[in-house]
Amino acid sequence: MPVRLSVNLNKVALIRNARGSNHPDLIQFAKDCEEFGAQGITVHPRPDERHVRFDDLPLLKEVVTTEFNIEGNPTPNFIQQVLEVKPHQVTLVPDAPDALTSDAGWDTIKYKDFLTDVIFQFKKSGIRVSLFIDPDNELIAGAKEVGADRIEFYTGPYADHYFENREKAIIPFVSAAKYCQSIAMGINAGHDLNLDNLNYFCANVPYLQEVSIGHALINDALYYGISNVLAMYLFQINKS
């Protein structure tokens, strides 16, 4: 199956929030992204709501026609909001409240009991659950044990070392992806993927189902426009 592109709208919301108005219009932007080829919409509401706000979630759920993915740290408020909206997928990320951006995956061994309880709540409501995780087989096995349907590889280290030695940087992800397949665990990926490193990742990591990209994609849209940029990213994903 082709790898799907989910567009993270956080930076669009950040620009909107900077002036306290509705420009750019986040809901219209989501609709436009889908019209221009996005196969999913991702948002990551943080406790301080500096990006997407919790009151954006039901409005987005009404208009997203592809796949709606909500990321975040499963605090009580986050859990309640997601259960009310019922997106297609929730991606759980172990962000500290003051984190600038996501920078590590879950320790599924240490947080086994907590994740088991949280994931049960989401799956009981029919929401697919993905865990943000490093490419470590023990942690991936832990994700399976706590009930996750998918993992989302934290690809920051791959991006950091791509130009230094891309062949070496991708090895852990290829190995972990093969292990995921052996235990029937779905695979997503995201963080610092961009037009430079995306194709190599998609071409070499087997069984990859979805990539979530926001910061780089929105940056590129400032230069090329969102319609052109979505075509550029989809080309990188799909070219052999």
C-alpha cells in the first residue's frame, strides 16, 4: 500500500493565534490540504494551546473527510477531549507540558500500567491508537503488550544524521520496521521529515503506512504555496 501523507496543522494555528484573529482560517486550510492531495490531517493540541486549541477539534472533525489524527500527551483533559471528538486515530506522545517540540518516544516498559489503561479507554470508543516511539524492539514489544495498534517512529535522529551518513541513520528504523511486521504492529513515522530526507526514508523503511509532517511542510509552503508543496511531498513519497 502507498504511504499516506498526513499534514500537521500546528504551525498554521500558531500563525493564526499570533494575531488573535482567524487568519489563516485553520478549518479552511484543512479542507484545502485535502483538496490538494493530503490523505490525512494531524493536530497536536498542547496544554497551553499555543498551537491548535481544544475548541478547534470538533470543528476539524466536522470537515475532515480523509483521516483525522490527534496527537498529544494523555493528560486527563486531553483524554476527555479526544473521547468527545472521536478522531480516527489518536497518537500518544510523552511531551512535558513545557516541551518546545516532541523529542523522544515512550518508555512502554516503565509506563506499562498507565498506557494500558489509557489505550483501553480510546479503543473502547473505536479510536485507533498509535504510540510515538523510538526504533527499539523491546519498546515496540511493550507497545504491543499495552494494546497499541500502531507505533509512530520518532524520526528526529534520522533527520539529524541524514546528511552525515544516511545509510547508517536509517538502519535502526529498517530493523525495527521488520520487527513491527513480525508482531502485526502498524507503522507511522514523523518528526523533521522534509523534502530532502523523506524519499529515502519511505523507499527504505518497509511496511510504512503513514507519515505525519507539519513544520517543514508549512515552511516550504511559505515559498512555494500549499498546493505546490503537497504535490512535491507526495512526489517524494511515491517516487521509486
